[in-house]
Amino acid sequence: MKATEVPEIAGAYLFEPTPFADERGFFCRTFDADVVRSVGLDPDAFVQDSLSRSVRGVLRGLHLRSGAGEAKLVRCSYGWIFDVVVDLRTDSPTYLGRAFFELSGDTQVTLYIPAGCAHGFQALTETADTSYRIDRPHDPAEDVTIAFDDPELAIPWPLPVTSMSQRDRAAPSLAEILKHEEC
């Protein structure tokens, strides 16, 4: 497994496994504490694993947490997703930077998203399972949602949105969030 920095988002990394493939399929390590530690992250900091299943066109996000934020490892374990990260850390050298990824069950690449960054994704296949490893227990009082179609962010979602939560659909713009929240 190798770690690669994401230039558009300071402190973000892609963890790329080395799959062993044969006639049965493949086997790969999707988390390696030593590799995570080698880039300065604490592998023991992650306290919660979650999984979402989405159908083609579903959009989830853009989400982040207020207060101390939330760092996460995100991986598409089955299917294919278009993944988005927006840096909202005002003290970051990549503040307001955006990065786009295609994550898939074929590659099992994991994306590390630092606390203070917004995250969202769209399912590109009929079924897409997305795994999350999160560094803090969830507190709904800290949930922040930003409009997926905010013109300031101009995210090039690849498909028409077929479904999203009511909360995501009604989310305010980034400018409104920055006026009222400290991300």
C-alpha cells in the first residue's frame, strides 16, 4: 500500500493498495496502520466505521462537522463514485481548494479527508457501497450541509441527480454557511 498526497487539499492523502489478483478475483489490504502512521496520522484515532449504499445518480453531501470537525477515510468498496472534497479550513494553504476523485470497488483506493473539509459524492453505478472510517463519534448537533450545486464551488457532478436527502436538497450556500458557522 502506498500513500500519495493530494495537492489540492493540504493534509489529504490517497492510500492505494496493491491487490493480489488471480482466477478467484483479488485480495488486498484496505487499511495499514504503519502506512497511515508514516504520513503522520494516528491509526488509532478512528473510532467509528460506517457504510452507505447508493443507487446510480444518488448524491450525498456536501457534509462536514462544526466544532473540532471530523477526519475520515473514505473508500468505495463496491461500484463506482465521483467523490468531492472542499477545504474549508481558513488557516489552510489550500483554503477553498477542491479535489475530485473517482473511487471504485475495482481499485479499493482510500481517501483521507482532514477535519474541516466538506465531503460529498455521487454514485456512478447501479449500486455503490461507500465505507467510512471516522475519527469522532457522530453528533447530529454538529452536522453542517452545503448546497451541492453552489455556483461558487461549481462542482462538475457527472450525472443528473436522481435522489438526495431533503436536508441536502435544502442546504444553504457556502457563503451563508461561512457567515453563520465556524467550520
